[in-house]
Amino acid sequence: MDFEQECGVGVIVTPEQIEEAVEAAINHHRSKLLVERYHFNMGLLMGEARAALKWADGKMIKHEVDMQVLHLLGPKTESDLEKKPKVAKARLEEKDRVTAKDVVENGEAVVQTLSLMEQLRGEALKFHKPGENYKTPGYVTTPHTMDLLKQHLEITGGQIRTRFPPEPNGILHIGHAKAINFNFGYAKANNGICFLRFDDTNPEKEEAKFFTAICDMVAWLGYTPYKVTYASDYFDQLYAWAVELIHRGLAYVCHQRGEELKGHNPLPSPWRDRPIEESLLLFEAMRKGKFAEGEATLRMKLVMEDGKMDPVAYRVKYTPHHRTGDTWCIYPTYDYTHCLCDSIEHITHSLCTKEFQARRSSYFWLCNALDVYCPVQWEYGRLNLHYAVVSKRKILQLVAAGAVRDWDDPRLFTLTALRRRGFPPEAINNFCARVGVTVAQTTMEPHLLEACVRDVLNDTAPRAMAVLDSLQVVITNFPAAKLLDIQVPNFPADETKGFHQVPFGPTVFIERTDFKEEPEPGYKRLAWGQPVGLRHTGYVIELQHVVKGPNGCVESLEVTCRRADVGEKPKAFIHWVSQPLTCEIRLYDRLFQHKNPEDPAEVPGGFLSDLNLASLQVVEAALVDCSVALAKPFDKFQFERLGYFSVDPDSRQGQLVFNRTVTLKEDPGKV
């Protein structure tokens, strides 16, 4: 074999080839890498990449390994920094294997490596089987319990039944994504069904757009409800049960004002022991609209875990309901409605976040007081994110202050905002799986969500080239009399996924930062005496002349080109466009400066004082190659060297608008 070839003479290894070789090595060991994290032997990745690229620069390979591992795993945790313990060789029994854990380190959730379905099947071991509600710790039984459970099993056939019960008074956010995944996922993992039930008992706060948006988001995340129901479907039955409670001496009409019921030790109601017949007449008067709002409520006779006494079951509201119109002027509360709707729908596992634990006693009490089937309420930890505000009231304040455009502003963490920014639903579901099914409340870093986004987009977003701050480059010895058609792989690591074609002519545009007249040490892109390659063309350009305007600013460059396989290999390959489209590109950053913008200790001036004024940068005249000309809203691309981008719904024919979803790799300064 030729001596020079064996020595690597004339061999060019491009940065793209290094990136692809490292990516292939990581994919080969991906499952083990996710489990062992930074305890994994990274030398294996280096070795496989070197074997694939015999003449590649070792330092470049190591840098690429470090960056791709950081992108996959996120920053090192304390457990990553601990010395790896020696592991006994004896194989673990299946029953001893790790499933989803309720683990929190320093208030931060430990990332799971199991799939959501695996975790939920594991969690099923902690939950009761259908019909065995009474085996749940704290479950309250009555002489009628076993008969009711028998009837329940006859109706359901032993099927798992869950429900996702949002209030239609706002847009779903990232925390709801966990609830959706948990409720729908638990049913799916165990061959059950899940209802989407709207808790529509606050007519003054409910809007049609919220119902539509919630249905859209559930479908967007990939779930189909067994049935869409509404608390208002059951208003007649709920009212009849309220009358029955009064008959049983377990509810009464009260005239204390709302402000009198607030605080830790409100005064007992002077109407608690009023005669049953009197309460029945007054409740009927409430129903007929004979009391003003706030003048009368129906209260239940019980004391809850938090010491709250006699929670309200019904209150007067003269706001027309979106479904029932003005049929009703009294509406049931959450404490009264929730468990009874669960009972009507024969829910087996009523899954809710931890803050509802204090209402578990009223849940059991009310079902048992009416002698109806009593489901089991299970609580799980709420999911929160740093640098985020998800409260409906506070998002409205942000909109009113002009800090964001609307509920779907891509800087927010509502699901509609994340979709508009370009986050794939698969990535959000994967993030929920990595958070795990925890009991403890968890607060996660946004970069962990973004890592899940990159994982999905790396395999699904075709490549294109775009230039944000363009500099014109004229190739004076262009090798053809007309434009050349360049074949660009949609996914460089897998050419079986096809190619797209872009024109290459004597005038191209590059990023202004890819040229420097006086480069600092270590600068590898275009400069005097330092040629660069143009990605995918097979050509290298070398600077010949700098054209400046009257103010001394560089206006264009004149270069010559040569084939990349002739002469010394360049230190870098840069992206470019020729015959481009003009578009608008929106670059997003964190909306808040501090991790916990709602914490007075961290942000004394309140969350509105913590806004990052540089959270949105708009590039109005960016250039993009013509391969994206027919893109539709929410189509996603990787703009080479720039990041992942999604087509915004503001786009119009001939004027595309792109949102930057995430950068290509995590900024170590933000970790």
C-alpha cells in the first residue's frame, strides 16, 4: 500500500466528521452512559472515534466528546463527583432492581433513566389493585364499603381508571405535563382508561379558548382521552346529593362571610346546629336566587387535616355558565365536586399533586357520608422549574406589563409557549420520565428539559444553513459558468434519510464573525493567510481583498477558491448561503435573571423586577437557504452551527419567521 497514504499524507478530517464519529460512539454506548453517567469510561468513546478517524486530531476528538457528553447528561451532580464504589459481581435479583425512586438531593430531583412506562409499572406495586381500595393505608371503610366495591368491580371489570381534571381558567404549563403523563401514562401502562374531565365550577373564570387549548395540548402530547367529561355534566346529581347531606344532618346553610372564614382559627358558625328543615328551605332559596352572592353557603360538617372546619360545598354565583347558561346560580366547590365526580366515573386511582393531601379526609368523608363508591386519592410531587413563573395570575401580570406577548410567548413555560418555541412533545414526555414519579416536590433546571429537546431534534430536525449577521463574499475564480447544485444531507450522520439541494454561486454570504482582519490567537476561521472550507461544497476559500465602506466598516470580501482535497487542509469549515431567502429570526433567552424569581429572599423587588431585558433579540433580515422555502408553522430545522429553529405561526408567504428553540449545545455558563 502507498507509503504516504499509510502515513496520512493528504488526509483531511473535517470537524463534521469528528462530530459524526463521536455521535456514533455515544449512540453505541448510550444506555450504559445514561445509567453510569460520568462514572462511565469515556476512554471507550475516544477510542472508537479514533478508530473511525485514524488521522483526526486527538484534542479535537476529546473536546467533541466532552461537549456531546455534557449535552447528553447535563452538568455533573454531587453523586457524579463521588468516587465510584466497587460493585459486587453477584447479579441482582429482579425484585431488587431499581425502579422509580422518590429521591431528592439538596432539593433537586435525581434524573431517572427508566422509561415512563417502566416507572409506572413499578409504581403499580405501591398502588392498590382495583377493588382493593381498603388495603390502602388511611382508607376509611364503612359497613357498606365491601358491597360498593363489589358493585364497582362489576361495572369496571377490574379496569384501571384515572382522570386528568384541569380547571378551564388558564393555559396548561410544564407542571401539567407531568400530571398528564402520570394520569394518562399510568392508565396506558396498565391497560386502563383515562378521562379528561373539566372542573368547570367557576363560571366567572372560564373561557372557551381554555377548553380548546387544553384539549389541543393533551392531544399534542400524544394522549387520547377515553372520554371528555365536565363537572357540569353532573350538576343535577351533585345537587341531589347535597340535599341528601342536609337530610342526614351532615350539611347546613351558613351566613358567615368569606372574610370570616379566613385565617387559621375562624370562629365556629353560629348556624352549625340549625334545624334540618330550615337548612333544606334555605338551600332551596339559594337555588332559586333569593340570596345575593356571599350571603349564604352550604357547608359540610367535618374537620380536615389542616384544621379547616366545615368546608363550603355550595356558594351563590350569578355568572352564566358556559354550558348550562343561567340554569344554576349556585355552584359546587372543588372539595365537594372532585371526589363525587371521581365516584360517578368509577375512578380507581385519583392522582393529584401533594398540596391536595390536606383534602384527603374530606374526600373519603364525603363519599362515605353519602354511601357511594369511594375511590383512593394518591398524591405525587409537583414539578417546578427554575427561572420560570407558571402562576396564571402572574402570567397575566407579565402580559399586562408588556414583558411577554401572550400565554404562548416562547419565553414562558406554558405548553402552548413551548410548542411555539419548537419543543417537540416527545421531548417534554421524555423530560417527565427523567424527572420520575416522585412523592417529593422537585425543582428542575431548564437545561435538563433542553437536553431532552436536543435529543429529539437531533434525530428529527433536518439540516439547513442560515446566516444571522451576513457578510458578502465574492469568489473571483468561481469554477463554473453557472450556479452549482450542492447536495446537502438532511441528517449528516444518516444519509439514508435523504438530501436537499442548495445553489452555490460566485457570491455567498457568511457570518460576519467568521472573518477577522486581525484575529486573536486560536481563531480558526477566515483571516489573512488562513483559508476556511465551505461546508458541503468540497471547496476552500482564501482571502484576497477586503472591501470597506466610507466609514471603514468591512462591506464585502473577495476570495479565491480551490478544491478541498488539494493543498493543506483548513482549520475550520464554515456555513454559508447563496441565492438566499430573507427571513426574521427570533433568539430567545431566559425571561428571568435569578433561579427563583418569586422568592423574596432572592428577588426582594418581586418577579417583575427580575426580568432579563435581553431575553428576546429579533434579527429582521437574516438569510436562510432556499431549502426551507415551503416550510409550515411548527416545522423544525437545525441551522448548522447556530441551533435548532422552528417556524413561527407569524410567518406569511414569502416572509418566514423562525424561533430559536435551543442552541446546539448547552452553554456551560448557564449550567
